[in-house]
Amino acid sequence: MKCYISQINGFYKGFDKISEFDEIKQVGEVMNENVNSHDRIAIEYASLTQPGNLGFYKSCEVTTVFMINKTSRQAFNYFSIFAFHEGKALKENIEYLTEKPLRVSDEYTLGICRYYLTMEEAYESFNQMRHNQSLINKGGELQIGKLSLINKQFVPQNGTTEVCLNRILKNNFMNGCYIYEFFNNNKKIASNLTKNQLEKISAFILKYVPIDLHVLQDRIGNIIFQFPSNLVTLKSSSSKDGETLNITLNTDDRITDNDRYSILVSNEFDGCLTGTRYHSVKNNQNTILDIGDTDNLIKSRVYDKKSNLVVYEANYSWIKEINTRFHIGSEFSKKRTMNIPEGTVDVEVESVEFLSVPPIKHTEEKYWKEFVKERQYRERLEELERRMKFMQYGTAAHHGRKQALKDIRKLINIHSENQIMLWDPYLTVYDIFDTLYYCKQMGVEMRAITSSSGETRKINGEKDQNITAWIEEQKEVFNTKSNNYGINLQVRCQHTQFGWKFHDRFLLFVKRDGTTLEGAEKETLFKGYKWVK
């Protein structure tokens, strides 16, 4: 530890306390639209930290990821978060979270530390970041570069969708929080690192703190002040008729104003507002709100009428029914073997029964929302196609044949309770071994369509064979190169006058209700193609 600290060369040493914070808090009540930016931010900061608005903060926990330049011995900010707490500082000294720094390159090492500041010390650090390119506080001097302060934001908890910023915030899973973010527009450190170095650093950080800078690389070099909302909890439930919500807003015992909060509740479907209610709620009292259809997406937001702050926000949907799929397999699985040119491959196969509880009901008449959801699904697919966001293989080394086969096998086993269909005009028995034969469930219905012509046989290196000899060879490989354990497979081949030529490739998973994609009957998909097996 001593060696670690000495290498940091004085990073975190201490400073004199500043008492300006108490003066700023006193003007927090006087918000004027005409104040300049400096005064506005000072007043907003005072409002966020005012006891009783979001919490009763007494200290600030600082977590800093820093990089040390081995030559200059300077410490540079990689990412820092200042999170306010209601308790007093847990520790007086700086805590280093890693046993030793991470060697990033010949020039830099990286470490993580945590320390606590008083409210006054936190505000002094905040002001330093606004005006200076270095931060001097309890820990010494940290190079932060030129930072741009973004207007305060309220970050809600994750709900039906993920809020990406929650990947770097501290425990924002209750009511939400306000943040001030100092944005590093230079990104000098990040721009000098390779992709592998960035990934190495991100993995190293996640071992010690829940800060995911792999996903949020745009936040490298930034500093965040986090003001959690701690004083309310909202309980809600849907009525049996699905038209009203029962709402109870529980407040901290230290909140004495009984009518301080109001709530806005809405529900949405297909981008439309289908119900909304605004209501001034009493603390700890149940309220019934008629908002229409509670089966839709519910959005709840609680306002503090005294401070004009949001103190709670959540987006959620009610669970009206749970379908459980039981996977019942044998204790001792058997193996399916395949003798391919690369060697012998074994796949463990289980006898499986799929049960849904309660049983899934299939009715002739659809509920109206099913039509809308099907259209939304098609729109998402079309958007992906327009933006070319489907996975493309062969464009990079890590998206080549091996990765493609890995992804196909994963999909096959995820959807193995369905019938599986593979279409490929160049499909051979060894391609089927590489794909469908990796299904780990016994007896799954598998169907494959291939074709045989002079062109396909030439590409497959079999141009001198006629169609009859090629089909017989394929059958021979099926029968002699695998034990075919647990296989329920039909293969058909398009050639000469049998079937229609095709060139696209598909991997389809068909439902068990007798119909397939676009409502086509299963039998019609294979009609007209000649059997191989």
C-alpha cells in the first residue's frame, strides 16, 4: 500500500474548509429568472442539497478512477462520481479499492479510490470544477481538464426500458436522482487508448465498483454529482377491472407538510396517451385514480410543490398473468456423435418435455392489442432492415464463420421447443451437422431444404456428380457419419423439375399451432420438393 500511495505522488493530501456553502443555502429560496448562469447554478445546487427537498444529506462519497502518468507523476481523472449521503462520513482516510494499480501502458497506470467529503468540501470541489482544470481537495491534486457543466438532469430508475446512465450512477433503483455532470469534451486520455486497452480498463473497474464505462465510453473523463431522492416511496396497485390505480405516497417522518406533493399518472399505448390524472396527494393516505386501461404502460411522477423538484419517477407495466415453461429432462443425457472432416464431435442430448402453466390458450378471435403489437413488431424489423442493423458475418474477423455457427446454434437451442426449418440452396449434410445437429433436445421436428444444380455442385466442389449420385452420397453420410441420436429430420432437395429455385437462406422457428409465418400451412412449405431423407 505504501508503494501504491508513493507512486501516486501526493494525490489526496488535504485542504482548508470553505464556509461559502452556508451562505449559498440561504439564497436558495430566492429563485429569479433573470439571474446569470453562475447564480442560477448556485441557487439550484442549494435547492438540491437543502435538507428536506431530496434528502437530509450530511456527507458526500467520492469514487474516483484515476490514471497516473509515470513520467510526470500527475494524476488524471478517468471518471469520478460524487454521491451525497444522509449519514456522516464513514471513513476519514482515503480507501484504495484495488490491491495495486492496473498497468495500462508503458506510460500510464490506473487505480480506484474512495473518500468522503463534508457538504462544504463537496461544494468547494463543485466550484473548482467550474473554473479550473485541476481539482484540489481532500486528496490532493487531480488533473480534470476543461469541463463543460451540463444543466441539472433528473435520472429515473430503470423501468420497462433501461436508462443507460444508471450503469455509472450509484444505486439509482428507488425513486431516481438529480445529477450535475461535468462533461469532458476533449477526451484526450480516451483517444490515446486502443480498443483493447479501453476494454481492459472497463473490465478492471467493474471488478471493484459497479461503474460500466465499456457501454458508456462517452463518459470517460467526466465527473458526476449525484443527488438521490430519498424521502418518498410510492406504492400502487391495479384494480380488478383494470381501470383504476390505488396509490399511496409514503413520506419520511421528517416531512411535516401533509400536502407538499402532487402526482401525475398517465398510461400510454402505441405512442398515444390513453389516460392521465393529476392529483395533490396527502402523505401516507390511499388515493384511487381513474386512469382508464391499466394494462398499458404506466408512468408515475411525483412533484414537490415547495421546491419544484421531481422526487419520484417510474415507468412500469402490470403483470396480469405469468406463463411458466418447465424443462423436464433426464438425469443422465446421451450423446449424439458426428464424424466431420475436422474430427469427431459429441453433443449431449436430453429427453425433454415442455409444459406451460397455465396452458396457453389459442382462440380464433384475437384481442385488438395483438394486431397492434404484431404491426409494431413488423415495424421494428423493417427499421432494422433499413438501418442495416442485422448481424452481418464475413465483414470482420470476429464475425466470420465460427461466430455465425455459434450464433445459429444458440438460436436453435433457445427455440428448440418449436419446429425448426433451415433453407439454404447450398446446404449439404455437413452443414446440417454443423447447425441442426447441435440441438440438445431430443425429437425436435427439423426440416431442411437444399437444392442441387450444376452451379451449387460446382460451389460445393461436386461439379462432376449427377443429382442421383449426389443425393445418394448425402444419404450415405447421414447413415454412416452420425448415430443420429434424437434426430427427427426431413431433408428435401430442389432440382430439375422438382420445386422452385430459390437463393435466399432462412432459419425459421415454427409455432406448434399448425400454422407458420404469414399464416402458411406447414405442409405447403415443402410441397413439390423431392425427398433426400
